[in-house]
Amino acid sequence: MIVLDTNIFIYLANGTLDIQKVKNTDLAFPSIVKVEALGYAQITVAEQSYLEALFAECQQLDLEESILQRAIRLRQQKRMSLGDSIVAASTLEYDCALWTVNEDDYAHIEGLRIHNPLKG
């Protein structure tokens, strides 16, 4: 299973990333990603519709206590956004790889497998 960061959903919706890159793959997202992507103030109706359909095809990783505790520890180790800490904690908790374009935001996290699909 692959966990998708918010930017991957946005790039899929606006065509920057080809949907073929994730076809026939088990996809998941931390619940915060849905809030970040659909909560964007300038989202178009077409993008919102596309994203909602894509989210429906993926497994949602809910914010459980173990994820909360891991996110807290990550934020205590190094300053990072709340969203990034939840994304990283969810990915680690489910032992998955994280697809993101923002590699630098997560580079300091030991054991987190990161892949940038725009690089290959």
C-alpha cells in the first residue's frame, strides 16, 4: 500500500501527475490529507469532483491514538507542520511508503520511505 500526500492528490487533479502512475495500486491517505486537499479555498468544481472520486477509491487512514502519539513525538523531535506530522505518523504506523513531492519536509524522519513520483 502507498500513502499519498496532499500534493500528490492535487497534482493528479490538475494533470501534473498522470493517473497511470497510481493505477492498479493500493492507495491510502491520512484523513488530514482530505481536509487539506478539499479545503483549498480556490478549488474548482471540477477539481473537487475529481478529488472526491479519487478519495472514494482509496483507503482512508483515520486518526487513531497510536498515530496521534507518534505525531506528537515527531513534532517534539523537530519542528514540522501538524499536517506533515500526521501524514508521516500514519505512514509509519501502517508501514507504507509515502509518495510526496515535498521530500525535504520528511527527510529527517528515520525509517520513513519516501518516493517522489515526479522524479521517476
